Amino acid sequence: MAATTHIGRSTRRVDGRAKVTGEAKYAAEFNTPGLTYGYVISSDIAKGKITKIDASDALSLPGVLQVFTHENAPRPAYFDRKFKDDDSPVGEKFKPLYSAEIQFSMQPIGLVVADSFEVARYAASLVKVEYKAETPETNLRKKPKGHKAPTGKTGFTPPKSRGNAAKAYKNAEVQFEAEYYHMPEHHNPMEMFASTVIVEEDGKLKIYDKTQGVANSQTYVTNIFGLSKEEARVINPYMGGGFGSGLRPQYQLYLAVMAARELNRSVRVVLTREQMFSFGHRPATLQTVSLGATKDGLLQAIKHEALGETSRFEEYTEVVVNWAGMLYHCDNVELGYYLRNLDTYTPLDMRAPGSVTGIAAFETAIDELSYKVGIDPLELRLKNYAEKNEFEGKPFSSKELRACYAQGAARFGWAKRPAQPRSMREGTKLIGWGVATGMWDAQQQKSAAKANLSVDGKLVVGSSTADIGTGTYTAMTMIAAETLGLPLDAVTFKLGDTTLPVAPLEGGSWTVASVGSAVKEACEAVAKKVFKMAKDVKDSPLSGASFDEVEFVEGKVQLKGDYSSGVSIVEAMRAGEVNFIEEETTTMPNMLKQMQYARNTHSAVFVEVEVDEDLGQICVRRVVSAIAGGRVISPKTARSQILGGVVWGISMALEEESVLDHHFGRFMNHNLAEYHVAVNADIHDIDVIFVEEHDDIVNPLGAKGLGEIGIVGVAAAIGNAVYHATGKRVRELPITLDKLL
């Protein structure tokens, strides 16, 4: 309908000015008269029971309103289903302050509420707690036994095998097997979790919550506390990073709402950086990969088994091993995924959950096989290229991975790579080149959006989705402006408010595909009404035209390609005697069409590292990431997503690990001084290529989503490059210098 005016062109973030000037407000920045402050008291042990808790000294302090513990806190709901959220695994739900039992280290065991944050924090230090401690078990590797992972979590597809991998492996000319381990990681977004609950005069709650889905937080609160949706409005216009940590409501939301209702006062609860390590994390995994092949590198057998951690009370699952059955052609594949219950909090989805860990191991194994058969790692991948998704037994809706390999290799200069490890050197620095493949899902979810076009040509579009820093504001503004042929500054997109049409959680790289499709459809519904009015304008050049024959360009409805034939939107609405046109639509994936195909994004990642031969210090000098992700709506924010994913991949490969003291069952490096992440000095040249890919199956926009694919494969490519540089294979992430030395 519309000529391309915005989509596919780089533009500044529409929310950029608000963020750099401080106008953007986050969950802990909304104030109201009489606001009180809650400070969470955390458990000192990982397993056991509280035998005594004495809050008398804290309660005697001026300004302290209450100290909530399991002894006096209300218990508004009892059944697990009341505590369920849209990202819940199966199992019992954690209920803050419901009992004396301690299930994990730093479990919230109390909430001090005072008229200032400083008083609340000091009062929390005066609460005396005695425990009967038990010995926690937090070591996944100590007893590598587990149980079969259950179904039930959103997005989890149980692994399924095909052929006879055991027999094929036994008969293979070349056999390879290795074990890989990945340490736990924590999300560590800049913004800590916070909830500001404002009690309004009519008793209703206005809740500012850090979340990747306001509708999810609202459902959680209303179910537990027996409120209607009108009584609990949840708002989150900006989020200082989530990476999956905000998919589930965190315990500060429950505590803030509980305190506000009990005290009939507005309450703010903000977690500390240390407390950010007390819930959810990327789980540790122990994986075994076995590959059987012919002498010339054709895969005959694939076996991939993973053991992941979960808590004692929930069964967290993610798709770890399935990718091994999708990435390459192989008739005999055996997959197994198991869980082991530990005395930690339930793991939580973290950017590209499952894929980033499973592919890190599997793509390392593929690289190891390439050396064993004496074939270039890229050539081996092309030799075993999968023309269809053999895990699902379906053709791909689109797959431009070959182009990713070709364009990425050309840009990187892969053809010049010497085959032998330790064959490139600059002084004391060993140089290595590595490659890996990435893969992620391309999904669409049910979403709703509302569009309101006023007679002055201004358009307001809204959906309750989130912007976790990915550029949702910008992409949705571009889609709306494109559909109605308006300038960007004539469009306002609203999000993060439960009074807006319902959208799914912002995660899984499905937001543009899902919410974007709803925005497009809502704007098209408005456009059809404008067109009808434009046809009725006196002497209208559009009187005999159909909707398919017109386009919306620069605020006008015109015959396609004929600028002189147009009627302005303002003129049409005035002739129609309306001040505004409003349409709300809900879009669903076309399951009848989509279910016939496998829908995925793909990538090829090329990496150059230098390794100090004497010290083992690793530097990632350059990365080329070639992405096949469908239609790119906003190139600038899309590139930012891939850059961010690559940076995190570097961090994952070389630095990030949450270190557990298994005696205490506690993450010891629970701060940004000791939990190391990549910083500016670690990041050098990153080149992003978006390979052209057309797909009319995944959704009406043809966009696949880019939030996750940028990180997948990066850690494996780095590890493979380190081996090429040094001749030493490290099978445990992160690759720290002690492992090389």
C-alpha cells in the first residue's frame, strides 16, 4: 500500500533525547507525597530454617513503620496457580515471607519499611536472625546425575532423536567425543529491580515496576492479592536493561504491593546490586557431544546430552540440545536433556537461553571434528549444510545461511587462513581465526495495538509492550509512520502501560514480529477509513480507485506513483467531519501457513584473537557477524542489537562466571567489581552484515527478530580462534588465562 519512506532506513532513536537528558523515568524514579521506602533483609544461609527473628531494635527507630517477616506478613494467596506468571516453569512457586524455611542464599526474609531509604537500610541491619542451617548442595558437577526435563515452560520443546545414533557412531570411520562445561552467569542490567507502588485516593494502586511485560506483572499482582485490573495499573515506560531478568515478576514487586496494602501508604522497594544475584541466572550446564563422520567429513552420527541446574522447587527448562539436530544434515541424531535440583533459586531466561550454551558446546565440537578429519572448519559446515530443519522435518520459511558464510568469509578474509594452529604470530602474540554458526527461533505471538489519528494529522499508537533498550519505540514509530505515510515526528508510540492493548512479554526476539504486525494492522484499519473519506471529497481523483490502488505518502492518499492525484489526510477527515479515527486490532500468527515451515534466524560469526604466549592473555581483535534475520525494520537499532550481542558473547567467552562457594551455597562475586564483564578496553573492531533475506511466511512484516541471534555462536567462534592460535582446546567457559597456562 505505502511506498517505503522509513522502514529499512537508519534513523535516530525516537526516545534517545529523553534518555540522554534524563527526562526518561524508570521504576525507582516516580515520586509521590508521603512515599515510604522498603529495604529487603536477605538470608545469610542457603538452606535451613529461621529459628528466631527479633525486629524490636529496628522497630524502636524513629521513622520505621513496620518490619514484615514470616511471623507477621499477610498471606493473601496459598495456591501455586495464584503465583504463576507467563514465564513460569512447572513446580512450586516461591512465596516471599510465607514460612521460616530457607531455600536459597540471600532469600528475602524480611522487609523494613520506613519514611526514608537510609532509615530503612539501617534498621534492616538491626534485625537479629538465628538459623538452623543445613548443608546446601549447589555443585552441578559433583554428582552428574539428573532426571528427564519436564515440559510445561513457555518456549520449551522436548528433544527428540532420529535414526540410530549409537550404531552409526560405532561404525563411523572418524569418532570424536568431548565434555563441555559452562559456568552460571547473571544478567546484571544497569537498572536494579524496583517497584514503586502508589496508593491513590480511591485505594487503587498505580504500580511502576521494572518488567519486560506490564501485563504479566499485573496478572501476578491481581491473582495474588485478589484485585481487579482496574485496581492495579502497572506502568513501565523505560527499562535500564533486562536481558530476560524481567520476564518474571521479581520478589520486590510482591513485597512492595504487600506493604502498600497493609500500611495504606505508597511504598518503593529497590533491590541492591548484591540482591540482584539472589534470583534467576543463566544455569550452569554440563554437556557431552559425540560426533561420528566419514573420513571426508560427512556427519554420520550426532549425540548431544546436557545436564542443567534447576532449583528444588521449580523445574526450569530451556532448549539446549535441540540445535544439534537442526544445524547440519545428519540422519542419526540422539539428544538428551536432564535437570538436577540444587539449593539455588530457579534459573531464569537470559539472552538466547539454551541456544547460546548448547551451540557454544556443539559448535566447538564441530570445530574439533574439522581438525580431526583435516578439513577447513567453514568447508566442513558447508559440506554438512542442512537444506531443511531435520529436527522438525520441515522446510525453512527462508534460510540465507550460505550467504552469511560467503559474505562473512569474504569480509573477514577467511580464505587466507592457514590450516595449522600456531601458524600465525606477531612477536610474542599468537594469532588465531575461528568460525561458528548461530541459530535462533523466529516467532510471532498474539498481540494487540491501538491507533488514533487526529484531524491535524497526528497519530498516536499504543500497545502494552516494553522497550528493554532494544529500540521498540523507534521500530513501532517507523512501522506506523510508514503505513500511513506520515513523518516520524507526527507519530507518538506509547508502551509499558496496562491501560494499553495487551502485548506479550518482550522476549524471544518476537516483539517486532508480533507487536509490529499489530501496529501495522491497526494503522491499516485507520488508513482504510481515511481512504473512504478521501474518495468522498468533492472532485476526488480517488473516486473510482480501490484501496489496493493507492498509497499513503507524505500525509496524502494518492494513486500509486502519481503524486498529483492525492488527497491530504487532513482534507479527507475534515470532509468526513471527524476529529479523529481510532482503531484497535489484535493479530494472531497465521498458524495454518506458518506451521508448515521451520522459522529461524541464522548467523555466521568469524573471529580473530591474539593470545600472549607468555601470559595467556586473550584479546578479541575483530569480529565479523553475518546475520540472516529477515527484513530489517530499523537498521540503526538492529545493528546495535547485534553489536550488543557480540559484546556479550565476548564477555561470555572470556570473563563472565558466577562463582559459587559450595560450602555456603552462595554466589561470592555478587557485585560488578568481581563479576567481570566486557568493558570498552576489551572491545575492538565489530563488523555487522545484514544478509538480504525475504520471508512472507514468518509475519506480515517479514521481520524475524534480532535480539538474540547476535550473541549465539560468538563464544564458540572465540574458543575456536583461541585453539587455532595456541593449539590448546579449552572446553570450559569462560576461557580464562589460567586455563591456557
